[in-house]
Amino acid sequence: MDTVKSHPVFSSPDFSVTPAELRQLFGRRDSPLVLDLRRLPRFQESPRLLPTARYCQPDKLTEFAALNVNLKPRWFIAFTVTR
């Protein structure tokens, strides 16, 4: 089993992850915390959410972290929509 530091995601200069790579990370003991950081209107207009993702408005990230101190992932993946 790969460790987090040896995972191919971290060898990328921009630390991006493909959908296929993300699928492989689900269900692992060291699986990442997935944060959905879409702005509220974009989040509300979409019926979809990534498996295991937690939603957080981008401007509320500090509050989210303070309220979820019990979440101690080894790493996390954040995603947003640019349009």
C-alpha cells in the first residue's frame, strides 16, 4: 500500500488528482478529507456531491476548520468550480 508521501498525486507540481486517482483513495485508512469549496449558488444548483465530500463555503473555511478540529486527516483534497 502506498503511503501518503509516496502517492503519485504528490509528485505532480500542482498536486492535482484525476477522478480515477481519487476513486482509488476512497476506503483507505489514510483516505483524504475531500472538501467541496464551490460557492453556495453553484453548490445549490448541482444535485451532485463527490462521495465522502464535506461542503464548506469558501469564505467559511476558517470557521469550518475550527468547528471540525476532530477531523484529523493526513491530507485533504479541495475542489471548486472556476465558472
